[in-house]
Amino acid sequence: MAVIIHDDHFFRNVTITKTDFDKFPDFKFGWKSIGTVIAMLTRDAEIHYSFNGLRLDGILDCNMRSITLDNKAISRIWFKIVGTPTSGEIRLSAWPKVNQ
């Protein structure tokens, strides 16, 4: 089941152990994120992420340890780990667009 976030920002270290994208997202924001940072904290892991649970949108590994998404509206994120090790830790940060 998804962690649903309604605050005006989000920051959490998360351990990924799933090997498939589930029916439900790992995180569901109560707003469309305008800025998101995903950083891998575990060495030698390969973590895949998706914004719709069906399509692979990116991979974090020893070559690409973090990604910053600016001006991309994201409301849901799925994660899974591939290969060994069988778990990996990431840091997820996200924030909504501020109305001016």
C-alpha cells in the first residue's frame, strides 16, 4: 500500500525490497510534485523506478546514483530492486509547486 503524503514537502530514506512494480504505488503525493530528487544510498544495488507502475522510467545504479527532476509533475512513484543485493536504500525528496 502506498504512503500518502499531504505535507508541503517530503523527505524520507526508504529501503526497497520489492522485485516487481506492484498494483499500488510505493508513494502517492496529495499534490503533483514539481521537484523530485531520488538518490541511491546503497552501493552495488540496481533500483528501478516508474511513474505509472507499468513502464520503466529510470534506473539508479553505481553509474547513476541520483536523479533530480525539475518541472516534472509526479504524483505517484513505484520502486523495485533488480539482481543482488536483495535490498537497497534510497532517499526520496519531493515538493509541490508554490502558488505565487
